[in-house]
Amino acid sequence: MRLLFLYLSIIFTFQHLQAQSTISYFDNMIKSISSIYALEYELHAKELIDGKIFYTNSRVKLQKEPFCFYNYIIKPDLGVEILFTNKNKLAFVNPNGFPFINLNLDPYGRLIRKNQHHTLFDAGFDSFKGIVLSVLELLKKSPERYIIDLGVKYINNTKCQVLEVVNPDFSFTEYIVQQGEDVESIARKFNLSSHLILVENNLNFYNDITIGDKILIPNSYGEQFEIWIDLQSSLPIVQKVFVNNKLFEYYEFEKIVINPEFSYDEFDKDYGEYNF
């Protein structure tokens, strides 16, 4: 009996230590993301919109301070360009087609947000870092409950540690809208998906709420996550989010350049490589 108890204790201790070791991947990931001040990458995104998966492929340049963003669309609309700098309230958009003129659009507006979950301010890895930080203490307290080690896998010849994070208590709760809030600000406040809140409440757009409204918000960004952490850079180069056992978001980063030195005019609409 004592031997059985000892054996079970050893097994439990090993499993606990193994689960605790997975936390180090999150700690290293947060440190790596925090060290980034500029990025270049190509993004493959799949997002659930109106019951269907919408795919986009784009090239991104990002500078965090002062904030500057450039996006070149490869799919579905080849040649569309978006440029935003902190000097302007509006984003420059080259639609590369009708209406055949450059546009100045609100980054939070309907046109620029069509068929996507996020705004341009969510580019890079910082938004994901915020999601992880919002649940990290909970993960550290009970890693065995929330984290599943899926082992080492490769994508685009990159070796990754793959972790699954689950919220077995995923649910929606009632929230009363405060003064000055919209869906986007509520989502940022709690590190949630603004698009999920939009869909759950059958809202037409992110500003379609007012003070005193009662809406439903989830208790975490998603129900289940699958995270591929590059073992060399410690960056989450593949992020999968599931809600109701369905793929909600998929982001795959490749051709990543960390902290490139952009030229002084690289975020100017007259930059020679752009077509504004």
C-alpha cells in the first residue's frame, strides 16, 4: 500500500513539475514580445465571419513608438495598401481599384474593418501578450487544469513548442455599458475579442451600444487556444482560437524580421515602394 502511495505521489509530482515547466514558455514569450520595437512579417489569417472562414494574406511593417503601420494586401484584394502614422487621425488607403482614388479612412470605421476581427492597432504580438498576461496568474496556479503540452512540431521549417490552453468554465456574463464605452473599449478593458462580443449580442457595429445597455461578454478571449511558440525567438508564430468547438481565429506569422531599422521616410505615403 505504501509503495502504491509512493508511486502515485511520484507520478503526481512529475506531472505537476512538467505542467509548471510549460509556464516558462509563456514567461519567455512575454519577454520576447516586450523586447520588440519594430517588426516586419507576412501574415496568414483565417477568421470566422458570418458563419464562414474569411482568409487574408498580407505583408506588414510596424513601428511601436511612435506608432506607424503599413499593410500590403496579397489576398483577397491584391495591391490594396494601408498606411497609418501617429501624425494623422485617419489611415491612407490605396484601394488599387474602384473608386480609383486614395481614401482617408477612420481606423475604427466600417469600411476599413470590413471582413476582419481586428483594427490595425492590433498588429504584431502585443495584443496576444495582453491576452496571456490577463490569465497568466491563473495558469501558474493550476497549470494541470488549463494547459496541455502537445509536444514539439514544425511549421515552415521552424521548430515550435505547441501548447493548448483551455477554459473549461468558458461562459458569457451580463455587463452594463458605462459612459463613453463602445464594444472595442470594453474588449480592450478585459482583454477580450471585440468581434465575439459583437456577434454574441447581434450588434450591427462596435459603436452600436450606449450607456446603461446590458450586453453579454465572455469570461476569456476564447474557449480554447492552440499556441505554436518558436523555440528560437519565443514568439507565438501560430495562434489558433476556438469558440464552441469551432475555429474562430487563426494567425500564422512568417518571414518575421525583429527590430528592423526603417528609413526615415518608410512610413510616408510618398515612399518610393508604395503606390499611394
